[in-house]
Amino acid sequence: MTADSSPLRLGDDITLPLGTSWDLGEGAVFSLTNPANGSSFGSLKTASVTQVNSAIEAANSASQKSDWAQLPPHERATCLYRASELMTERRDKLAMLQTLENGKTLKESQGQVTSAAGITRYFAAVCETLTEEISPSRGNYLSATMHEPYGVVTAITPWNSPLTMAAQKIAPALAAGNAVILKPSELTSVVSIELARCFIDAGLPDGLLSVVPGGADVGEAVVSHDDVGMISFTGGTETGRRIASAVAPRFLPTILELGGKSPNIVFADADLELAAKGVTSAIFGSGGQSCVAGSRLLVEAAIYDEFMERVKAETAKIKAGDPLAEDSNIGPMASFAQRERVEKYVDIAKEEGARITAGGSRPEGAAYDKGAYFLPTIVEGLQPTSRLVQEEIFGAVLVAMPFEGADHVTALANGTDFGLAAGIWSQDVTKAWNMGRQMQVGTVWINTYKQLSIAAPFGGYKDSGLGREKGLQGLRAYQQAKSLYLGGFQG
């Protein structure tokens, strides 16, 4: 099956889970465009601000009146387990929708459905093992720490990996006892609605999960409403900064998982074959549209030329093509606008005197003419202050630079405003470990890259964000702690 065969045509009657019912949106109409061929496969009536406000009010009412927050955590887990099962049962539809909306290969989308189901199952299991705390007594009293939900959580998700990003917010927020308002990217609204349907069909009480797709007006509404008790956002740093400014006067708890410009450091003593494969996968997987993409390659000068030849050879093996084809390694960019952004950065690189040593253009041929395709690109010869070295491109563009020694590479690696992730390649584990401790980032991979566990906290330093998702901490982030003291004891 190919993308041009239009495997799924959606009508214009897609309803939204809003409060206690499924309704047509009353906002702007958004055309659903397949980035693989530019064709429209339907349209979506987005939510109006009035509908958003009603959904938030319904969520607030449900969080107060339903017994969801008061249920023993293991009983909330039952619903989450069933939601995980429904995701697995509906894998083919969910994967196809994501691929149609953002161009990921179908293989990757299928894997992300499995991941979303696993995320949901993990937080169900966390519910099964949650404990409260008895503090050491400093007097004639009993002291306990309890954890309570915030009430209504706004979850705002990006277009690059909507299945995993939404599950990563919805599952722990619900597990913690909250109601959730999901505001997905307009580009990936339909798959987000279908993911939410899995939670709702699993028996979630009415009103606890709504999906409100839309533009800036909807985004402002879900952030500014007085009934919202917490915000969890994944997306660009500038948008995150605006959200932080908007909620600061209300002291609203906020998780911000933002951008990255992650370095991949290759020492001369690395397994060069393994490193070359890891480096190319780190940046070119998903077309570079990943917050943790290893977009800066820092190679020890003694092996720079040799290693770059290996990287270029690995890059040449990557096949961009129809995302429904088995032999495609990457599909198109998620949108034509995103391709234009990447192309502008390549133009900037040329203006700054860079050498484009791989890619740098759209692939040629009739199979690519109608889609938002762009070749994996390698840029060399730039200075550390270059815009391409400093700014997040969010595309398949690798900027490579040599370094001399540990102090030099540490300065280069930490020399941006971002701090999300880093990769280190060396067979000297002690050196790699020590280097990892020097990285100002939330995640460090040594002799691997982009291995992510739902059980391990994830987030960034500096402009890459605030707070952590995943793991037990990822559930507790959606709760507030309360200390209780019980006195009146004799003796």
C-alpha cells in the first residue's frame, strides 16, 4: 500500500470529546493534509473558545463530584490497564492516523502505539504500588505526608510524536487522580482524539478527559482559565516561555519539556563503526523531528576526517520515501511549512560559509514531487557561534565540528542555551562517565543514543525546560504534597 492510494478518507463529521459528550467543533475548520503527497484526507472542525471553557468547567465539576480522585489508586489502575489494551487492539488505526497526519513511517507509528500502550500500563502499575509516607517523629505526634491531585490538568502536546507525548501526560495525570484537558497540535488532532477515545472507552468517568484542538485562541484559553490547576507542555522554547509568563502571576504548577540542541561527542578511542551508526540514527531518525535529536556532532580532531567519511556512508544508506513502504527509513517532513523552515536554515548555513557535505536539498523524482520530503543533510565548517550550532532546527540537519581535548569539547557541548540530552562515544568508560557528569543536560547516553525508559525521569536543563516527566516522579508531578500531624498522644 502506498501513500498515494489514500488508504483512509475521513469525513467532515469528526466529533470531539468535550466534557460529558462527543460534539462537532464550533471553531475554525482545519484541513487535514497528508505530507507524503499534499492531498487532503478530510477536515476537522476545531473547538471554539466557548467549548473549551465548557469542557474545563465540566472537568472541574467531574474532578470534584466524581469519586475518581478518592478511588484507591489500584482501582484507577483498572481503567488504565483497559485503556492500554484498547490501544494495542486499535494499533493499526492509530498508527495509520499518525502517519497520515505527520508523515512518520508506518513502522515507527506502529512502534509508538506500542510505546503509548506501555506508558499507560506502566502508570497503571505505579498506581498498584503507590505508598504514602510516615515522617520520623520529632515530638509526641504522628506525621504523615499525603499526595493529592491538582484537579484539572491542561496537557499541550506537539505534532512530532503525538501518540507517545499525549500518553505520557494523560496516563500519569489520570493515575494521580486529575481530570485532563488535552490540547494537541492542529497537525495531529485526529490521532490525539482517537488515543483519548481509548481512555474514555476504558470506563473513565464522564468529563475527566476532553480534547480541544485549535489554534492560538484555544491555546490561550486552556492556559488562562481559572479552573485549571496545573499545566504540562511539550513544544518549542519560545512558546514555553510565553506559557511560563502567562501563569507566573497565578503561581500555577507547570511542566515545560522544551527544545534541544543535543551534542553527540565522539572520542578517538570510540568504536567508530558503532558510533557512526548511532550518530546518524540520533539525528536522522524521524527526519530529525525529535527534541532529543543529536543535532551537533563533536568529533575528536585526530579522527575527524575518517569518522566523517563513516557518517556520510551511513547517511547515504538512509532511504527517504513513502511512509507506508516497508523499505522507507524516513518519510516526509511533518508539514510543508516545517520543510521550508529547514530549507531556510540550510540557506543560512551557506551564508555563514558552511560546507554542505551531504543532502541539503529535496530528493529528486516523481515519487517526491508532491510531498514534503528533504534529504538528510550534513553541514561542516561552522563556528560555535553560528545560528545552526546555537538554534534548534528540528529537522534532519547535522552540524559537525572537530574538538581538541576534554576541556574544549566540554565547553562546546555546554555552549548553547539548551540542555536536554547528550551522547558520548568512548571505550574508556571512566572517561565517558566523568564527561557525562560534566554535561549540563537532563539525559546522557554513553555508547548508545535515544534509549528512553518510561521508568526514568526525563526533562531538561536551562532553556530545555522545567520539571520532569516519566517514572514515579512523573506521577507525583501531577500531585501536591500535604503534611498531616496527629497529636493528643499520652506520655
